Amino acid sequence: MAKTLVIGGGPAGLMAAEMLADAGHAVLLAEAKPTMGRKLLMAGKSGLNLTKNEAYGPFMAVYGKARSWMVPMLEEFNPSEVQDWAEGLGQKVFTGSSGRVFPEAMKASPLLRAWLLRLAGKGVQFKTGWRWVGFDDGAVFETHEGRQAVQAKATVLALGGASWARLGADGAWAGILAGHGVEPAPFKPANMGFIVEWSKHMEPHFGAPVKPVRLKFGKAETRGEFVISRKGVEGGAVYNLSAALRDGMSEDGVDMLVDLLPDLPMPLVADKVRSTRGKQSLGNFLRKTVGITGAKAALFFENEQARLVDNPFDLAGLLKALPVHLKALRPIDEAISTAGGVPYSAMNEGLMLNALPGVFCAGEMLDWEAPTGGYLLNGCLATGRAAGIAAATFAEGAG
């Protein structure tokens, strides 16, 4: 039992492996897919959000119900620490106008290559094509060379959630852990799109962004932009509101309210649309008075109530709170991340499973969720770091 073991080659697993190596332990990192960090690379295709530069309170608040146990880990690996870590890998970063932090390269591949090289230099041994199938006299793997068993002083599981199965996160580990007395919370999609049954009127606008807007549902709201897709709606602002919309979803769906004019207060909008329309079409009137054009105009006229409105006060109300009916969630495998997984109650404060001493968990397989825009990746890195440090301490005692 000479090694420490990390199972899962995503950000949480790589961070745990680095902490173990830095503590002087020999590390074997096993990944089921042919290469490491596949979901990280996919996330970086459109600009890798490393973290978010914002005040302490709002940053921590997005972790919702999990913040009570995640905050200490996030304090130890906060947005400033994440930026220093990326710079240490030779990846200069910058902060966008929204506060989101990106590497200057705007993709994940240079950062991942540098990270893997650094880990190899610290003695981390990589095994790809090793799929973990359980514990039986050590951790057992199905590999191209047949079944392999690894005994380890400490093991960190960083197996991801249950979305994007083709990239490695299929949630199959939940059944394995259940067999060892660890009952994961049911998986739910997070940061996902929603189904909208569009009319043909919307077809020319598929793929178009709607911005800027403010989206509301109940007490939850967010500002940003979203995309009209053939299947419905998706994109940053929708993802930020997705947990509230998901939890409020009924069999009949749910109405998301869209403020098409987030920079104009209601009294000013009402004042602008109070002017006489004359013989102008409503579309021309809205274009001239409040600048509603393109995808925003299409979205407005998709609403039957909006097409019939003739009262300026009702018109202003719709411009500031346009109902868009979301019929259902997109499938979980299309979600960017998932809620559910290993509950904190099944672990100690070092993320070690109570039912499996010496086995730690990190990353998306834990029961927490956060929006995209840097929060999700920061959380994975912070929990991977915490689990790696705790596993290193445990391994020292085991040694």
C-alpha cells in the first residue's frame, strides 16, 4: 500500500493529486476516458471562466444551501487564489466587464497542458482508460489490460456529476457507493436549458442572443443574456436562474418573466409608450420609442397577450415582465452540471466518507450546485484542494 490514489481526471481530481504530491506522497491518478480533463476542455471552448471577481458576500451566496460547509474551502481557495494558481501555470488572466475571470488564451488547453506537465514533474503517475468499478481488496478498475486492483493509503474520488456522460461524468459511481452504505442524493440537472414550444414566427431567430435582459422567477432574478434555441432557451442568464425555475417547475411548466428593458425603470417605460401611436404598427412604435428590435421584438410578439395589448400601462408592464412559458427541463445529460450526489452528512469536515475511512470525495460528485461564470469551477478546485490536503494527512497516519 505504497500509493495514494485519485480517481477522476477533471479539475477536482487534478487539484487533489497536486495536494497529495506536494505533501510528498506517491500519487496514481486514474481516469476512465482516454485523456484527462475532457469536460474542462469542452467548457473552455467558448472562453474558460476560472472564477468571478466580486465581493465576498455575493460570491459565497451563490453556493446556496451548501455554503455552510463550502465557505471554509472557498476561503482557502478564493478567486484571488485561483488567479494566482493560473498565473503559476503560465496562464495570464484578465477580468471581463461582468467580473468573470478568463485566461488570456480564452481556452482550457494551454492551462491543462501546463498543469499535467507540472503534475508529471511532481511524480504523479497517470493511468487512462481505467474505469473504476468498486472496492474489493483495494480499488478495482476495468482496463484494456484486464481487471486491476490498487491498494492505497488514501483515495480521493473526483468522478463528476451525471451530465455529459460522453465526457466521463455519467453518475454510475452512485450505485457503487450505495452498495458501500453511502446513499447519494438524487441527481437533478443544473445550469441547463428549458424547452419552449416556439411558433414558426421564432425560427429566423434561433441561435440569436437576447440582451441585455433581467430574468425573474419568484424572489430570484438575474441580469445578463440568453439564447433562443430551436428547442427553447439556454445561456448564462437562464443558467443563473435555472435552480429556482427547476424547483418551481410543475407538470404544466412554469412562466419565466423577462424584463426586456432592464436599464429603464417602469415609470420611464410607461411614459415613453404613452405617446400616441397613430397609424404605426406596434412593432414600429416599439422600435422608435424604446428600441425593441430583432430577437427582443420577436420574443415580445411571440406572446399572445402582447400581440393584443392596446393599453399603454399594460404594454409597459409586458415590456418589463414578459411571460415566457417554459414547458420542461432539457434532459439531464445536456445540463452543464448537476445537483445531487454525495451529501455532506455522509462525510466529515475533510470530505472523508464516514462509511469508508480513507476515501474522500471532491468536485461535482458532491451535493452542491452553483451557476456558471466561474463559480462552478472555483467550487470544484476548492473542494479538490480540501480533499487532497485531508487525504494527505490521513495517508501520513496510515503510513
